[in-house]
Amino acid sequence: MPAGPCPAPLNRGFARRCVDGLNRVPMLSPGSGRAAPEGENRPAGRGRFPDFSGMRWRTSQAGRRRTGFPMRTTGAPTTRAGGARSRLMRLLTLFGVLVVGLAGAPAATADVAPMAEYAPLASVHLEPGTPAPRLTDGNWFLSEGTHFYYNDYVQVGKSRLIFQQDGNLVLYDEIGRARWASGTDHRGQEGIFQQDGNLVVYVSRGRPFASRTCCYPDLEFSVRADGSLRIQQIGTGQIRWWTSTAH
């Protein structure tokens, strides 16, 4: 059934907005705004507070802001629900369970253990006469005429460059975070380090990605163990294009 008009305003301590005929009480997250006065986080139906039991709501108190998942009130005091949550969290902690606390913050945290560095591997496609990728000083060097088809990759140290199934050419670090991408997801068809020295990802629509390094002589494309990419001149080592992702 269509929602009726908004009910009477809630107590003035709460921010108010009307959505689909219901008063919704947005949560005041820590540091994001004014906390409601003490006592205004209690359910309705007691004293002068309006009856909004059954609504989804979140609470915030002066001096002790508390965030939480939306819950459905039943008229029971908030302190009783909070006590139940605390008991549940203590019980889970006794059993060594890593849980996200019902108050919105992790009940326990664990540091992310970094992976071992990537083994030096390369799987790409080459034009006739194009030299295979070579590993020098711990870095991969690719020659002009190297193609990246879907799932082709080059990896070493802190770098894994892969042309994904979604058409994006992405550089990941040693813990799996994307550090750089061509921005061609859902459009990219093929990546090529061309004979003219340009790194290009061709797309089905829109603008392709290009490194804009066309026509410099004797360029090579390197995937580096420090987590970065470079296009540089053979012999002099002059850098024509790079990613600022070394770490």
C-alpha cells in the first residue's frame, strides 16, 4: 500500500527526514555531527516520547557515541539490548571467535600478513621476431611487439601486471592491492607494447589507454621488482613513462 503522510515529528534532539511516509532517524557517526541529548536514545512508549516502536533506528548519546547496525525496536529499554549484545560478544570472545562487534567496530583485529614476493614468471604473446621477455637484475624487460591477451601476466618481486578478463590492465602489489590500472574495465580487448614504443590497451568503445610514448627510438617496457612499471630507452635508460608505485 502507498505510504501515508509523515507522522508527527520526533523529539527535537533527533535529525529528521521523511522517506516513503516514514520518519527515518539517521545515525550520527563519531565526529560527524551533534550527538542527541542524554536519554533521547530510548525507545518510545514511555513518558513524553512518541511511539515509534517497530521502526529501524540507530542511537547516539552525548559523551558516548555508539554506532551499530539497524535494529528493530520492540519497546524494551536500549540498555537491555546493549547488555545482550555485550554478553554475546563476551561469549564469542571466550571461544576465540574473531567477530565484527555489534557496536560497529571489530571486536578483535589481526594484522594482514604480507605474501611472499612474486616468483619471476611471464606469460605473454609475441609478434614474429619479437624477443622473449628477459629477466635482468631482478626486473622483467619486454620488447616492442609484446601482446597481452586476457589472463596474460608478468610478475616479479612486488609486481604482478595482468590483463584481466574484464579488459583492465592492472598492476598488483605483493599483498594483492591494485596499484595502477589502465581504466579499461568492461571495454578492453587487448594490450600491446607496440613497435612504435606506445603501450596501448585497445577497447570496444570509448577512448583507449595509451602511454603516449610513440616514436621514441629503441624503447623497452619493464615490470620491476620494486612494484613499478617503466618504459625506457635501451642503452641510456632514459625513462619516458612510469608509474609512481615503487615501494
